[in-house]
Amino acid sequence: MKNLMKCFICGNTFSENSPEAAMPFCSQQCKLLDAGRWLDEEYGLPIENEESIQQPEEFFENHS
Ligand SMILES: [Zn+2]
């Protein structure tokens, strides 16, 4: 019987036996998002908008 976990980063349910799982997250991506969300808050960016993190510095200058 599978143990389903709920990822508290993205809200997806996943199996802890999943090869993509990075306990207690559903994936390495969510694990990284959790690690980086404090930085996100510092920059005022939403957690889920990961693409913004990869924007060039001009992005921050234009929106600061
Ligand atoms: Zn997740």
C-alpha cells in the first residue's frame, strides 16, 4: 500500500516511493524552492514564480 504525501510547496500529492521525490517534497525542484523561498521573500517575489528568479538583474531594477 502506497504512502501518499502532500507536498507543502506545490500542494501535489505524491508517493514517497517515487524516484522523483525529495522527502519531504515531491521533487528536487520543490526542495530547492523551499530552500530559496526565504530569498524570494527578501526580493518580494512569489514562491511559485520560479522563472522570475532567473531573470537578469534588469528585472529587479525595473521593478524595485
Ligand atoms: Zn512539490
